[in-house]
Amino acid sequence: MLISTAYAQGAGGMFDQNALIQFLPLVLIFVVFYFLLIRPQQQKQKQQRSMLDALRRGDRVVTGGGIIGTVNRVTPGSDEIEVDIAQNVRVRVLRSTITTVLAKTDPASARDAANDSASTRSSGRRRAAKDESAKEPEVKEDEKA
């Protein structure tokens, strides 16, 4: 009976201005952590996942152990891929151990089109070279005279 009830009435409730000021630093720390640590890590994981999903035959890759090789076979829906690490040496590697794709190959249709255009260009160059070589002896004879 010696304790007065006036002390209990002094509390302003749960959402007092002092309570918000006390939680503000915690909220700010969480926001900073989100933008500096959590969000970049999520973006990096998303990029890694899309890189692994886009693997195809002919890509040069680096594994987690530092082995550099060329993808020989990719089985859709499987976690394993076959990688050539040397001539006549193929190893099966878990897809998740691929850390980097060094060189991506062109799709097969684009590669075939490039080969066709390169062959037509090179045959045109050969014809032009033949024409120039046929004309060259005449020019040399004119210079001698």
C-alpha cells in the first residue's frame, strides 16, 4: 500500500515516440544490410543459376577445383555434364561445380550459317587471287621493258 499507482499511469503506451526512436537504428541497420549484402548476393546467385542453365556443348568452363575443360555433353534435367579436360579424357562433373564459363560457343544454326558465308567469301578470295596472279606476270614484263 505504500506504492502509489501514479507511476503506472506515466507510460504512454507501446507506440510512444521514444519507442520509435529506439527502433529506428535497428531498422536503418537492416536496410543497409539488405542493400549492401543480401540483395547483391541474391543477384549473383540468380546470374550463376542462369549461366548453369545456359551451358551447352562446346563451352569452355572452369570447375570449382580449377580444372579447365570443354563441355562435351549436357543432359537436360540432369545434374551431371561431361567435360573434356584433355585429348581422349572425359570426366563427369556436377553442374553446380562449374564456376565460370570462359568462352561461349555460337548456336549450331548460327555456326553453320557462318561457315557457309565464310566458305563463299574464301572461294571469292581464291578467284580474286587467281585473277591477280594471272595479271602479275604481265605487269612484271612491262616493268622490264
